[in-house]
Amino acid sequence: MIDQSLFREAMSHLGAAVSIITTDGDAGRAGMTVSAVCSVTDTPPTLLVCINTRSRSHDAFVKNGVICVNVLSSGHQELSGLFASKADNETRFGQARWHERTDGAPVLEDAIVSFDCTIENVSTVGTHSVLFCVVRNIEIGTDGAGLIYFRRGYHPIGMVGAEQTGAA
């Protein structure tokens, strides 16, 4: 059997995009920073999102049944840290501008891209819930460097537009 600390160390060498996932509904507004998001299929457009079952936001996501995956830019490091902290939701959501799209989950106005989804299926694997989220709306936002988490730190990745070519 693989040692848990060895597995965690190995996974720190797998760079991942950083997102803030959000929800709102009868179970309340919630948000958290995640790096476990990936595409499942484009027919229908579906994302996979993993959330620790012990997270204080877990039940709100599952009960509300809606989720927005807000992919962060390199300028969102502080916001990412805030949504990963124990700060209350009022403080978290008060540090950025948000709006709603399809089902009421908060959409980060300056995200690189936001995927507004409904949660179609939840499966529990070990300590995490795996959410299968059907995309209902997409909002492509800002140009600029993306944000990845690699070796326990934030790193900008990929410049687009004028930043990439050096144009002014």
C-alpha cells in the first residue's frame, strides 16, 4: 500500500489549474478554492469536481445542486488564498465582483473562464465527493496568465494576446 504522505508529495508535482467553485440556493451561499477540476466529455459538456466531504462548504454544494467553476488568473492569488482559508463567506465574497448566470451560483466577473453547471451525479470515493457537473453556460473572460498550483505554490502560466507577443 502506498503511504499517504508519499502520495501527497507525489501529487504536489502534478500542476493543476486553480479555480474557485461557488454555489447558492436553499442550502446557502458557499465557495472554496479547488484544483481538482477536469473535463469529462463534451457531449454533454461535463466537468468533474472533487470536494473533501469534511469541508464546511461540501453540503451546500451537494444540496443546492448548482456550481460555478471560476478559473483564476495569476492576479487572483490573494483571492484564492482567501477562499482556501477559514474566512466567513461574507468576507470571501466581499473581496471580488460577482454576478449570476443560469442557476444562481456566483460567477467571478474577472475570471479567465466560468462554467455555470448543475450537479448531475455525486459519487463518494474515500474522503472526497466527486461531482459530475453538466455545463449550462460558459462565460469566457479576461486575457492574461492562468494560475496553477505546483509543488505547493502558485505559478502563472501561459500568456495570451499582447502579453504573449510583447506587443504594447
